[in-house]
Amino acid sequence: MEAKPQENLDPRIFQLYEEYAHGEIDRRGFIQAASVLLAGSVSAEALLEKLSPNYSKGNQVSVNDDRIVTEKIRYSSPAGGGTIEGLLVMPKNDAQKFPAVLVVHENRGLNPHIEDVAKRLGVAGFLALAPDALTPLGGYPGSDDEGRRLQSQRKSEEMLQDFMAGARYLADHPRSNKNVGVVGFCYGGGVANDLAVHLPDVIKAAVPFYGRQPDLKLVHQIQGSLLIHYAEFDQRINAGWPAYEEELKKNQIDYQVHFYPGVNHAFHNDTTPRFDQEAASLAWTRTVEFFQNRLK
């Protein structure tokens, strides 16, 4: 296994990258600040390219995999973007209904990594839908930088409505067993928390990966179960956990939480150097088992 990135770089570099990835600083701001920390050891431009996703590395399941059926679909989201496109995946089994999982992307649209996560769920026996919140703006543009710019132009409440509509689409799908879960990453992790709050009658299981916490005043509305994944070094997201946990306990919500030691935000994303094989594998195994237990 390759050395973890944090063993070779100043941890402040990763914090800068998080600020860049979440639109808090622009490319020029990252390069200027990183150059100071690197002190000439490597160019900040080269480092930024290394930290950015390389989607040729993380394709675990081919779209032509004979274990699954994939289809680009469109569904109605009248309170959101109108009509939303997504990738629908299911096991190749004509005589069965499946537990359903909504897959919510990061803050850049439906990129190849999130499509691959949906295909992994299909292989694991689930009906999976990965919507693209950038559909009203033309869809994921093929560039994460451009995808972030486009997603920042959409209203957050309308995007939430798009994912809520996606969950309802799965609940009503003829191949669904009507038991619906949600998994999301980064921005999508926050959406997973929000769907548990806003769709308690639909969402039976939610798995946020390093996602922001929901409105604490609404936590009492959750009826489903939660499996929550956090990275040790993700201080920005982790800061909200103690108050969230207090509300979960107070309202007797069924939850599990795991903090993965020695890893950064986005440790599950196998297309970036922040990927950690051991933590990602464990988190994914826990996720699949959790959905199997709660949705079947």
C-alpha cells in the first residue's frame, strides 16, 4: 500500500485543498498559500493537479458489467429543477424486487466516481439511483472545477428538492421493494442527513460520509437509522458532531458513528490521493451490511 498522503505533506495543505474544493478560495488563492507551505519543494500547480481527482483510477465496475443493468433516466422534480437526469442501476435479475439506495454526489455534479459508487451498489444487490443536480444547467460538464462553479449557481433548497424527488422515485419504482436508503459524500453527506430529516416516511436508512449535520431543531423528525462516517483530520465537518450526537441521543434515534483514524475528508474517494484503502474498504463494508440489514 502506498504511504498515506498526510505522511508526506504538511496537513495544512489538505486544509487548503478543502477550502479550494468547497469554493472558499479560488485556484490562485490555493496556489499562493500552498507555495508558502511548500517552500519550493514542489510546485503548487503540480500539487493541485495531484490532489485533484483522476477518474481513470477509480472505475471498479464497468458500465458493461454483466452483473448489472444501467440506464440513464429522467424524473420529475417540480419543486426543484423541473426534470432531473440520473444513472439508474440494478442487478441483472428479472424476477426480483430490490432494496433501493439514492446516491448523492459531492459539490460538482454526477462525476464518474459517483456513477461508479452506484454501480457498486448494483453489484451488491441494490436498485441504485445517482441523480445529477446539474441537469438544469446542462449536466456534469466533464470537469470538476466547472462542475463546482455550476453547482454553486443552483439554489440549495431546489437541489434538496431534486434529491427528495429522487428518493420518492425509488420508492415508487416497480423494481423497488419500497425500502429506500440514501448514501452521500461531502455535500452529498449533508444531503443524506437532510433527507433523513425531511423524508422520515421514505428514508429508512441514511449513510452520510463526512457530511455536514442537519438543522438540529429538526433531528426529532428522523424515523430511519443512521450510519455516520467521519475522517479524523476533517476538523471542519467534525466540529458539528457533538451537538448532533446530543440531539440523536435525546430523541432516541437509531445511529452508529465511526471515526476513521489518520485519514482526511474524502478518504473513500479512490480517484484522489486522499483515498485510504483500509478505511474506505471498512467503511464500504459497513455501509453495504447496514443497508442489507435495514432495507431488506
